Amino acid sequence: MTRLGDREPFAATAPAPDLPATHGDVGAERRVSLLLIVALLLRERRAIIVAVCFAVAASLVFVLLKARTYTTSFSFVPQAAQDPSRAGLASLAGQFGVSVGAAAGGAQSPQLYADLLRTSEALEPIARDSFPLATGGPRVPLAQFFKVSGDGSAVLTERTVKALRARISSSVALRTTGMVSVTVTTQDPAVSLAIAGRLLKGINDFNLSTRRSQAGEERRFTEGRLVEARRTLRTAEDALQAFLVANRQYSNSPQLEFERNRLERDLGMKQQVVTGLAQSFEEARIREVRDTPVISVIERPREAALPDPRGGLIIMAAGSALGVLLGILAALTLDTFRRMRESQQDPDVSRVVSEWRRFRGRSDD
């Protein structure tokens, strides 16, 4: 048995062999930091500057070549014949910023007029017409002004309507005044003014024709009812006359007194019906021939004195931002290709190649 003092001295511990760096360690050593990105961008600053200069130049050329446009605007409010029975409701809703005048007064909704401006029924007569230019000279067809071509008249008109619809915009203040605002934008101020005037006239004509047709239907219905009411009134008058002729002394008979009162009440009711129908008939006849405007024009169309802003600063700022992004992308791409040329064992490059092969379905087993 070996004693404690006779034990052999401990052998010297051999140094551990150097282990090869794992793939994770390599990835940790090559971890991209913010300073590395800044250094990369500074090294590839020429590519970034070239991309920014190209984008700014392209934006400047686009702004200079962009055609000048002129906008004419107008606004109106549909007139509403206020119903006295709903005046309290409209007043209460107005305190909360809600306009119910059109709905309460029986007028058309303001949104109807905004939608009407974009219908083919309203735009086709304008699309077939010719308009004078601000520079003078003969009138130019709208299809020629918009540079629209077509094989037939129907196709040409449809394409012109689409081009015209794209140049018209409208908005409605539904929650406040119910005012309809319309803008027309073309490359000539006189054409914009003429189209806006035609739209405003078309809206008023539509409203007038609608109300006249409604008044005509009402007049014809009221006229028929008035003829029938007068006939029943004449019958009631004849019945009362026959009673009075047959009963000269009816005051002493309660039965005859009751019969006379009944005939007089019936006659009075029929007289009231005839009077009301006669008034409605005359009002319908007046509305049928009335030609006063039924929309209140807040702002009339005016010819634009200055062209619309081209938005050069916004376009150039957006182009500069796009150029910076393209420059950064170009710098990263150049750095990637440079590393691929320097070392084929770059783990990042290998990872990209592996993902690309996997994407194409050819990854190694």
C-alpha cells in the first residue's frame, strides 16, 4: 500500500490543442455593425454620389418636361325648400354640425350632384363639343385637344369621356354646409373655364328638368283629383238644395235639424278639399314652367390667370431620397461582388449561394 508521501508527483497538464474556429465564431467575428456600414458607405461614396446626381437630374428633367396645367373651380349648394314640420329637426342637427336641409326639404342630396358630374350622360355632350383656346384661333374638338384617337365615333366619344372624367374632381362637405366643390384641370385655361361652365349649366338644367317633370306629374294628378272633387262637391250642393226645398220649416223638427247639419258638414268638407286641390293645382302649374335656378352658386368659374404649381421641390426631394437608396444598394452590391472575388470561402457569400440554390430547388443534401 503506498503511503501518502510516497505518491508520485502530479504529471504536468498538457496544453489543449487549438480547436478550429466554428462557423458560429466566424459569423460572430464578421458580425456587421453600424460603424462597418458607415465605413462601407464612405468607401463607396462615389457610387452613392453618382446615383444621387442621376436621380436629381432625372427629377429635374421630369419637372421641366411636365406640361403646364390650369385649374378652374366652382362650388354650389343645392337649394332646399324647407319643410316647416322638420325645421326643428334641421335646427337641432345644425347645432351638432350635421346638415339635414336637403333631406328635410325634399331636395336632392349634394352627393348626387357630385356623382352626376362623372356620369356619361353629363360628360358625353361635352366630349362631342369643340372649345376655343386661350391662344385664339378656331375651336378645337375636345378629342383632338386631349389627343384621343379612335376607330369610330362611339369609341372616340368613350375615350374622350374617360379622359375628361380623369380631369374632373369633386368633393362634398356632407357634415357641415352640404356645399359641392368641383375642379376642372386641363392644359389650357380657356378650355378649363368652358368645361366648368358647361358642367354648372348641365347641373342646373338637370335639376330644373327633374323638378319640372315632378311638377308635371303632380299637376296631372291634382287636375284629375280636382275634377272629381268638384263633381262630388256639386253632388253635395244638390243634396242640400233638395233638402231645403223639401223642408222649408225644419227648425221645429230635431230629426230634420240633424239632417241639415249633416248635409252642411259634408258640403263644408268637400269645399275644403276642392279649395286645397285648386291651390295645389296652381302651384304645380307654376313650378312646371318655372325657370329660376335651383342651386345657389357660391363660387362661379373663373379663368385661371396662373398655371398650377408643378411640385418641383417635392419631386426633386423624392428623387434625391430615391437616389440615396439606390446608391446605398449599389454600394452594398459592389462590396458583395468584391468579397466574392477576394475569397470564395466567405461564409456570407456561401450562405447567399446556399439560399439561392435552395430557392431554386437545387440545395445540396
